[in-house]
Amino acid sequence: MFLRLTRLFRTAGRDIVTLWYACRHPATPRRLKLATMLLGLYILSPVDLVPDWFPVLGWIDDVTLLAFGIPALLRLMPQRALQDAHSASFSLISRWRL
């Protein structure tokens, strides 16, 4: 079970780094940058659909939104920006590995 969770966090972290670099690319439309910023603000915001102080339910809406939002935003990115973001995120993550 922990191996599965570790694999999930690695994949999500890689996608987050890729989304970060894709949003910094000049070819990315402003509407996608805005959508990414709004997704990040919702995750960090204390105002949620289900408040975070509920033990498990408070985090499920955040995790679900990340699980569907990040891949959707990556699919909408221009191909050139996504290729550059993948290579930049791969070089960054490869420096972190031991």
C-alpha cells in the first residue's frame, strides 16, 4: 500500500512541476495560466466546498480537484510548451534523485 502511495505522490509531483514550467512558457495562453492559478488558490484557500477541519472529507475535495484538474490543464497546453516543460521538469527531478 505504501509503495502505491509513493508512486502516486511521485506522479503527482512530476505533473505539478511540469505544469509549473508549462505555465512559465511564453506560448501558453493566459486563460490556462489563469486556470492554473485559480486551481492553486483553491487548494491553498481556507474556503472550500467541504471545510478542511473535517477529518477525511475535508481533504477529499482538494485531492479530487487536483487529480482531475492537473491532467486536464496539461491536456489543454500547447504541444511545444508541454515538450519544453517535460524536459525542464525531468532535468529538475533527476537532480533530486539519489
